[in-house]
Amino acid sequence: MGEKQRTRVRRVPKRAVYEREVIEAILDEALVSHVGTIDEGGYPVVIPTLHARVGEWLYIHGSAASRTLREAERAEICLTATLLDGLVLARSAFHHSVNYRSVVVFGRAERIEASKDKRGALQAFTEKLVPGRWGDARLPSEQELRGTAVLRVRLDEASAKVRTGGPVEEEADYELPVWAGTIGLRIAAGPPEPDDRLLPGVERPDYVTNLVHARA
Amino acid sequence: MGEKQRTRVRRVPKRAVYEREVIEAILDEALVSHVGTIDEGGYPVVIPTLHARVGEWLYIHGSAASRTLREAERAEICLTATLLDGLVLARSAFHHSVNYRSVVVFGRAERIEASKDKRGALQAFTEKLVPGRWGDARLPSEQELRGTAVLRVRLDEASAKVRTGGPVEEEADYELPVWAGTIGLRIAAGPPEPDDRLLPGVERPDYVTNLVHARA
């Protein structure tokens, strides 16, 4: 199978999206993605990870001792990020569904070696988790950078799949007296809980309060 | 690599959990999981899917024409479900993290053929999305069951990984005047939106209202 070929969405192609800005927006909104590799025994392995996009590059990172990252470096990987947007209740059990936005990225992962580049990646991860955080936190030491493996994949082979809207039924089922509709889902943030060992007098930064408000 | 061997969590083994009830609770709470297969070209492919657990079996389903399900039937798969529970803000950029609960299941998928068994699986999927829904919806026809592929994997090789609590810092960093703590995350439900073609007089069932309240 050709390398571009596999990026074509085959099931329900009407849900496929190949526009770069849609793909990037989904990757940027999703905090967690799932990376598929093939282990030494030839079996697929799927591990959850954080990812961060910088331009046309998608970064993942972990301990320098991580088995998954070592396997990811040897071969092609598949990284998939999914946002669950809602439950879709159809009149028929068969047509129940979910609204979602997902991106599948294929590519060969390359390891980042230079401290400067690793630091840039860690900045992207930190700012993605909590925008505004990088300037406040103690920056990584050379030793911490050495202990971190950072891989990147170019967003060459990526596709999105998006389902929106209400249920799609068999025409006859629209006459059934069964409630049907959608229930939106989103990730909400709870109140910030300060660390037990927070120094007295350290106030909660605005970017933490803003993050919680944005997800209230 | 032995089949049981791969289920052992290698990175940060203190976060590993092998108790069956923990594994089942995570699988039951997660609506979406990610299934890893190997495609015809030998590359890993990761696709988001809904899953439902019935006892020691984990079910996935899709169109009978689904490429992923066909590939899943040929070989061993890996199914991973992840719940994102919070953001962990450390004083050091390096120790930023997330709280999460994830399960990784390895196994050979087998196809369900009998209509009765397929119907049971669809019941599990429907009840998982919206508890109480199966008794209200129009039940699947024989034709719909034929058009649905259902696979199951036995929960023999499964492990969980769980991170909870606040940041873990280098000892010296606890003296830094930097705010640190956690921000809990959860999936929240919005107000139910009735379908445009809902028949007049059809009221919203209590199980829909209850689901939204439970996720308010």
C-alpha cells in the first residue's frame, strides 16, 4: 500500500477532512493522543501520550528510557487524537452514534538531539498544557534535557474525520414516538488545588484562573 | 517477547495497576478507546472506536465493510482507553504532568457471528452510551445486524496505569516562589438538543435528564 494511499479515509468518506487548518485545530485542542508502534514481537502497541504541534511538526516526548519512544524511533508510527463532542441518540438503536473530531497522522519519527531544540519542544508542551506557564516555571536543566527523549513527525500524511449534527435515521423511523437528539460533551476544569507545600504568599497566577474559567 | 511479558508496565512501574476491578472500572468509564492494528503494508494504524465490556469480554464494532475491523480480525490487536483526570503544575517545567487512568489490552480479536450475540453486543454499546436507552429505541433488524461487524477480545492481557496527586519536584524546587498544584478535568454534558424532526408531544426521557445531571 502506498504511503499516501493509507491516509485516505475509507469508511464513511463524507466525514473525511484533509484541510490542514482543520487537522491542526484538532491536534491543538486535543491534549492526549494515542501512538501506535510495533513491538519487538511484531505486535501493535498503543500508548497514550501528550503531543504538541509546532508549525508542520508534531512532537511527542517521554523518558529517554521509554520503550515506546525507542520503538517509535525505529519505524513508522501512527498518532491518533480524538475529541469526543457529543452523544447522538437515534430513534433506532442501530443508528446511535457519537459526534467527534479525530486526526490520524502517519509518519517516521525522528529524534531531536540538540538541547536548544529539546528545550523548544518542552516549551511547546508546557504552554500547551497551561498557556502562559513557561515564563513562570523553573526552566529545564541540561541534565533534565538529557533525560528526555523528544521525537517529531512531520505532518505530511494526516487526515481528519469529523461527525457533527443529529441522528440520521431510516426514513420510516422518523415516525416513531421516540425521543431523539444530541447531548454535547466537553472537557471541563474544576477549581485549582494548590500544592500542599506551596510557599506562603504565592498567589495563583491569572493564567490558571483563566484556564479554569475558559473550561467552566 | 512472551505474551504475558508485554503486559508488564515498564516505565514508572509504581503507576502500574493489575487489579481486575480497576481495569474494568476504567474501561467502563471511558467511552472512546483507540485500537491498534497492523495494516497490509506492515505499518501500525490507530483508530478511535467505541467499546463495551460484558464480563471478561471487551467488544468493538463497526461496519461490516470496515478495514480496521477486517485487519483486527486477522491478528493480535492492542486496545487502549485513557481518562484524562487533571493537569499537574509543577514549579519546574520538566515535572509538569497530567493525572490520568489508562488501560492497555492485548489480545486476538474474534468475530461474533450469531445474531443473538450481535444483538447482545449492540445492547451493551447502546446502554453504555446512554443507560436506559435500549428499552426505548427501535431494536436492530436482521439486516442491520448483518451489516454490523462485532469483534471481541478476552480481558486476559490487560494492565492499567494511573497517576494521581500533585506535582513531584526536585527537593530544591519546593523553595521556589512559583504557584504549583492541580486542576481537575472531567467530561461535562451540555443541555440535550432535541432532533429537528422529533414528533410533537414526545417528551425527553428521565434517563437523558439524569445523564446530563450526572455530568453537570
